[in-house]
Amino acid sequence: MPTSLTRNFSIIAHIDHGKTTLSDRLMEFTQTITERESSAQLLDAMDLEREKGITIKSHPVAMTYKAKDGQTYKLNLLDTPGHVDFSYEVARSLAACEGAILMVDAAQGVEAQTVANLHLAHAQNLVILPVLNKIDLPAADVEKCRRQLEDILAIPAEDAIPASAKQGIGIEEILEAVVQRVPAPVENPDKLLRASVFDSIYDTYRGVVSYVRVFSGSVKKGQRVKLFATNKTYEVKEVGVFTPKMTAREKLVAGDVGYVIANMKSADEAKIGDTLTDSTHPCPEPLPGYKEIQPMVFSGIYPVESSDYEALKTAMGKLQINDAAFTFMSESSTALGFGFRCGFLGLLHMEIIQERLRREFNMDVISTYPSVIYQVTLTDGSELIVDNPTFFPEAQTIQEIREPIVNVYIMVPGEYIGDMMQLVLEKRGEVTNTETIDDMRVMLSCVLPLSEILVDFNDKLKSMTRGYGSMDYEHAGYRAAKMVKMDMLIAGDPVEAFSTIVHRDKAESYGRMLAGKLKDVIPQHLFVVAIQAAVGGKIVARESISAMRKNVTAKCYGGDITRKRKLLEKQKEGKKKMKMFGKVNIPQDAFIKVLKSG
Ligand code: GTP
């Protein structure tokens, strides 16, 4: 089939606007799958994905469509992950396409995520096909949505296709629009192999399966190929397409989307965004846009039982084989023992990894408060990257600290705009633009430090707006900020597991909050235990735990001896799980309680 009959596209949408349902309908219409198969929602394969209702891994599908012009087209639909943590993957998947369907729920209208997604698609110069879905719902307001497309997204309203993925309305119109409006791939005239790796999965039996879009030349079994980022060469074992199951083919040619298997042992060999070329006739330079994936959020993960350390290490190794974006390094902490410093793309990615450790490997783990990466310039001119309070340099050696910032789009009902502005201010952010979306809703564009939206921003937004608010964000570089290291001193000794990097203006309130929590979880001692939050030797908050008055068993004297023994046993049991810090015993679960809730 000539390249002129190939169309590569993806669907971008806000969560729940119907992306998976539409993909199913397109596959049914083109008889790629039967109706019965689609009800299993083939695209969302991982359990966790289905539970969280989000798509994490991209799964492309090749379809054949006989259009009204009588021609038979090869349509490749690339599914994209629906979460900002994976925005680099989304960008790479979009870069493998010439067009994107922008799906909007006609009963909900444009959402924060729609805007963020559209920015990504525009950055790749894609042709946008707007689809207004769920027109079967009584609340659907197609005309209002058309106005929103024009006003907010600057998309011509007459381009929008009304549809109901659920009832199968508008499906043929969508396919026709893909064929007519999305441009065919254009091949570089030198015809040297250029294939972009936009995703990869790890298969226990076959090793790494790289998902590729061929931009020029062709790739087939037995060919020697090279990857630019690692400069490693491989022999291709198999190539094929997704129908949607992996199906081997003779070769992949320019314009094709498919997979390549080439003896790679771990996911980080097939780096997302890398270019695959022929090793004897390589293209002169890689395709544009490759970036090394950098973790954005770090946290310590420790086994609850220290004897599980090796098992945890093995489990993490296995996770990393199929998730190159997850990083881990051994570290130890006086409080938590031996564990790992882990890097994640974002909070959702962190949650997924922790959840997989629990579910797939049965690991019981504690994770420390998440931290972002800070760029530090020292007074001697050298540069430092800090993601762990333990390695925070001495205050007098610091010239400047920069923290990661994000552009956040927040969509809220108009009545909450004041509350939202207040929240953004509290989180050290600024509102750069407000726009009225319709008679109900307003969109705020803001700039905020990433560290401030890490933990409870989304929860606060949801509870403040009774669930009606939505948000999305994109990374926006680094900005100078007055960050300091805050230590918690317990009876005068710093306990490093509770050290954090905070903004100077927030040290006091954060210190007070942490000291209050510690007061609740540290047991009484025979002496008064002081809990202090300190920044560079200066105490910013303080609590104290009063001294214990009596021996626990005192009240049992002369009483029932078995009860006394039981109490002592219990005390002994408790001691086992305590750790000594200077003169103070801190129970293991105090760390869990304090670190968990942040
Ligand atoms: P994520 O994977 O979370 O991004 O969601 P999605 O965009 O893939 O949405 P999905 O297809 O899972 O649809 C979300 C919900 O909307 C489901 O309950 C669908 O049945 C429903 N839905 C999808 N399309 C339509 C439609 O045209 N009309 C109606 N009434 N409901 C629809």
C-alpha cells in the first residue's frame, strides 16, 4: 500500500470524555475487532489502569478502512497516556502522528486537560480534528461547545464533528475526516532508515518490544540496526504491527507504525524518543525531539521489615526492566534502616510504583515525603542538583537555589474563583490569566512551584469546589526560590528522616505542623522531650512532651500476676519496634504515621 494511503493519528481528551469508547468503535467499524472483544476494552490492558480509569501505556492499533472515495487506507491509531506525569511519552506519541482527534464531552465542555493536551499537539504541528462526544446525553450542548472551541482553543467551530461513541453516532464521519483532513506521511527522499521509538514494553519471553514509527526507509527481520542515544547495534529478530494483537510482518516501511524486537534486555536500552537506523547505512542525524527522561519527584522507599531489603531490591529491579523512567539507588537512614532513594516522573507514577510493589511483589514498604529536584549554584560558582535534604549544602555556601515550576490550568465554577485565587497564593503561586469559559465556569492560568502541588493541591481543589474543579499542569522550567533545610530536633538531636527542604516563609508553619504531629506519636519518657524545628540553627517551632509519671506496671502491684506479665510482654514487644535517638525511643510506626500524611 503506498504511503499516500497511510494516516497516523491519535486521540487526545480529558479523562472520561470517551477516548477508550471511541477507539473501540473505530476498531469495530473497521472490523479490526468484534463487538464482543471491544467490551473487554482492549486498549486499557493493565489492571491498575482500569482501576484508576486512566491510560498509562500507549497501545497503537493498525486498522484498514475502505473510504467513500473507494480507496482502502491504512489507519494507525496511537493511544496516548492521559496524565501529565507521562507528558513526554504523550509528546513522543504525538510526534509519531500527523493528526489528532481532540475529543470533548459535549455535556461537560472544554476542560483544563483539553487545553494542556492541545498545547502538546500544537507543538508537534498536528492537524486537529475536534469531536464533540456524548451528544446522546440530554445535557449535551453542542452549540455551546462549538463556541468554547473557538473562544478558548481558537479552533474553527464548523470543523467539529458531533458524535456519540457509546451509540455509534458520527463514527464514519470521524473516519472520513481522518482520511481527508490528516495529511499522509512524507518520506525523506534519501530513504535511509529513520524510525522513532515512542514507547516500549518488556515481555518476559521476548525481551524489549520497541514501538516505532518509521519516518523513512524500511526495517525487517535480520537487519542490523543502531540506536542513536546508546550507539548500540542489534540484529532485528521480528517486526510487526498491532491488529491490535502483535502480528509479525515481513517489514515496516515509511509511514508505518509497529514494533521491533531486537534482543534488548531492559527497557532503558530502547529510550523513548530515540531514533533507530540501519547500522551499515545510517541516517546522518537522529530525528528531532529526543530527551533523556528525568525523574521529577524523589522519595525514599524502605521495607517495613528490614529483612525484606534484598527482596525489595529484586522487586525494584524487575519493575525497572519494564519502566525505564523509574530509578532507584540504595540509601540508608538511621530511622528507617536500609532502603532506596527512588525517582519518579510525578506523583501518579510514584503511586503506581508503590502500588505495584505491594500488589505484584507483596512488599510492605514505607515511603518518605516526596521531594522535587533543586538546582543549586554555590558561592564558588559550581552547580549542584539536590533531591534529598540530607545532601542540602550549608546555607553560607549557597549563592542561589532554583526550584521547578509548572504552568497550571484550573477550571472552576465561577463562584469559587476567590477561594481558588487564595489557594494559589497560599501555595506561592500567581494567577497569570483568568478567562470565562461559559456562564458557569472560569479558567485560571497560574504559575506555581511544583513542590507546592505535589501533595494535596488537587485534593484541596476538589474539596473546595465540591468536585467540580479540574486541573492540569505542564512543566515550565526552574525559578530562583528561597529554599532552606529544616531539621527536626528531638531532645536536641536532629532526626534526619524528618528533615525537609521548605521555602523560608513556610518553615515556621510547616515546622509547627510537623512538631505537633510528632508530639502525638512519640510516647512519654521519664523526662520532658523537646521537639524543635530548626533552620540553620535557629528554632522556628517547638513542642514538648511532658514527663511520664508512673511505671506502667505500678497499678498492678498486688494485683493479678498474669495481667502484669502480659503488660511487660507488651512493653517488650513495643521496645523491639522502637529506635533510640539520643535518649529518646521513637516507635517505628511514628515514622510511618508522620511521613505518610506528609
Ligand atoms: P480515560 O481512559 O480515563 O481517559 O477515559 P476515556 O476518555 O477513555 O473514557 P471512556 O471511553 O472510558 O468513557 C468514560 C465514560 O463515558 C464511560 O462510562 C463511557 O461509557 C461513557 N461514554 C463514552 N462515550 C459516551 C457517549 O457517547 N455517550 C455517553 N452517554 N456516554 C459515553
